[in-house]
Amino acid sequence: MTTDPPRRRIRRWMRLSACVALLALCVPLRCEAITKDFDTPQTTSDAYIPLVQVPRMTMEDIRIPAAESFGIAAGGVMTVELELHQPTDINNTFFMILTSEQLSRFRSSTPHVLPSFTSPEARVVNTNFMAYWRQPLMSKISMTKTVEWLDRYTLIIVNGDEQDLRFTGKIRLVNPGKDDEQHLSFDQIPMMPVLLTMIWVYLISTALLFLLLVTGWRRRKTAIHWIMLATLLSKSLYLVFYWQNFVLFSSKGSLERFQRKIPRIVGKMQDIISLMMYLLVALGWKILRSNLSMTEVRFSAGICVISFYLGLFQVTCQGPTCSGYELSRYILHALAYLCIIVAINFNIAMLNGSITESAVSLSTAELYQKFDAYRLYRWVFVIYIMKPTFLLFFKLSVLDANGWDDWLYLLMQNLVEFGIYATIIWAYRPFEPMRVFKDLLTTESSEGDEEEDEEEEPEDDADAPLPPPAPSQPSSNNAPAAAALPASQSRNPQSTDIITPV
């Protein structure tokens, strides 16, 4: 049996995608973590230089640190060692530690720039704001600070004159924990048991579904059930990598870059597998029909390949242009979601028409079950699309602004997603004839058998032998002749004249 040329091209593209993924993982990677070592001199002329968090935003042409910072509980330790490598002395440069309230006031306060008559640019950066810790940065700083209360702390260098600074050093932030070595932020510590719980939930669900597929559902299972199993398994694998990074970071305080990238790549692949499950179920593959058309196969394969490339480039990209890959991937998935919604509504309308025109039979019972499954699936998919909006509203309106309750957001996110998967698997379990239809058809067949038996009873009575007639008083001359004739003729009254002797 020969393979169609389009399928060969699809397989070729899939092999090429796998090769590109392996090459991307082999790129030389650098270290990036909360525990930072500035062994190589860092050169910058920014006014506000964040030392812990990487994200920054622009306001009034002055770079200020973003709201992301490090949560430290009471008893935590901050160790900072910085050394400037400048040919001349500098002034108006400070090392500062800000709490969350001070950072919020600093971001909302104006102006950030003051006029200056001595600066060539006729301006100077405003350094007059409240700080938890402030120290002039002349040549070298070496400090160890024990935190007195729980808060989010931001470490920055304020370069008032915006001079070119070259510095090296080391920053180490540790929360109180086991053996006094807890490098996670305080808001991230409760996330570890949440992740571990969800890992066990997904693994147990995967094992139960596998047992059902090889035992109770063995005869009626289809390929779509194996895709559902792959979705649960990939999600559990992603959570395992994610949790493992938390464990490593908690003990070491740093992660190699490939350790950060692997969970993100696995997460992108899990998104593709779940998207294909949604798309194939909506198209009715192995549910309403056994095969897809070539156009549908090409569309599904194209969505997979393009989404995989965009996700891979998004993970491995560095720079301001990386957001373009994420936006392109969102647009691609939105197109797939639109096709899924159209396919669901089309299948519901088709099943409704088929049920209306069908007679009562076992096949009609399966149509009713599939119709109910697609109606439920439509609502489930709407919840899936609206999930980010609901979770964002929950985070902004219910949870703490400092992020101490982020573990609740993580728990809600995983529980909602698990509920969606469980509902789809339950709705599209192997279909069996409904008991109502079985009883109805059994009753009709039994009534039909009884009617046939009643129709056959008169024929049976006609064939049954009749009781012998009453003995007559024939003459002695007629007796031998009547005894010689058959019984049927002797009982026939019309034949009495025939058998009477002359």
C-alpha cells in the first residue's frame, strides 16, 4: 500500500521540526537566577538599575524597576557585595533597598527628573525618595542585612548623573527555611506543595484512564481516547519539570538556563497536544466519522507545526522582538478556536437532524448520547476560552496585591484545567446503547413475538385431530363398507350419500 504524497510531506515536516527542537536545546546557555554573580563587569548608564529582577519599563525616558521583586519573610538575609570599576570618583549614586509600599510610591510620584544648571543635559535624576536602606555607592559595598518583617524588597542602583558605571559583585537573597537555605521568594514557597498535589492528581487520573482503556473500554475505545490520555500525561510531565525547578532553585538559589527553558518547551508542546484534542473532538474524528478529509488533515498539521515553531522561538528568543512570536501564536490559536466553535455547532445541527429523521433503534440511542456530549462540549469549550479572563478577575479582585496568595491562583488554574479535561473524557467515553432504548426495543420485540404466536394458534387448532363422532346405528349390511373407508371421509357429512350402498 503506497502512502499519499501529502502525508509524506507532513511526516517530513514533523521530522524537520523535531530536528530544529534538538538543535535549539544544544545552543550554549548562560546562568540566570536570583542569586546573581556579576563576575563580568556590567556597563550601563541607566538612571535606575535593578539588581534582582530583570523586567523593566520606561517612564519619562528614565528606566525604573518593574513591580516584580523578591518576597522575604522576617529573619531572611540579604547579602550584597558590589564593587565599582571607575577611573574617576562618582557622585550622586546610591544603592537602595525599597519595600513594596515605597516602590509603589516611587512609581506614582512625580517628577522623576529635576532641572539642573550644571548637567550637560540640563537635568538630574531625582534621588529624594523614601527607602528601606540607602547607602552611597563610591567604590565598594559589602553588607549583610537581616529582614525584620515580611515584605517584597527591590534592590536598585540609582545613578543620579546617568554616568557610565562598571561594576561587579554578588547578591544573595535567602528566606528562612530548612537549614536556613530557602532561596525561593516567600510567595513561591507555598507553590511547591500545590504543584506536587496536582502532579499526583494528574498521574492518578492518567493511570485510571489507562486501566479503563485496557479493561472496561477495551472493545469500544478509539484513537481519540489515546489522545486524551496523551494530554493528561503531557500535563503531568510539564508539572514535574516545573516542580523540579522549584526544588533545585530552593536548594541552590540558581538555575542553568536550559533548566529554565525545558519546562517552557514541554509546556508549549502540551498546549499543542491539548489544542489538537479540542480540534479533533470538534471535527468528530473517531466519534462521528472514522477519517478526516485531506483539507482537515493539512489544517491540523499546519496548526501543530506553526505553533511548535512559534513556541520554540518564543522560548529561545532574547530581546525586544520576542513578543512578536507570542502574539503570532495567540493569533494562530485564536484561528483554531474559531474553527472549533464552527465545527461544534455544525455537528450539533447535523446530529439534531439525524435524530429527527431516525426511527427508534440502538443506533438512534448513540446519536442521542453524541448529541448530549457535543452540547456539553460546547459549554466546556466556552469555559476554556474564558478561563484566562475569569482567573485574571479572580487575581485582581480577590487575591493580595503583593502576591502572597499567588499559590491560590496556581491552584485555581490547574483545578479548572483538570476539570475541563475530566469533563471531556467523561462526555466522550465509549458510547453504549441507553437502557431506555434497550428496554423499549426488548418490550416491542416480546410483544411482536406474542402477536405472532396468537396468529399461529388458529392454524395449529385446525391441524389438531378432532374428537371421534358419536357412534351411529348403521345397518348390518352397511357396517363393513363404512369401516373400510378413511376416517376423514367417514366424518364428512356430504360424503354420506356417496358411501351409502345402493
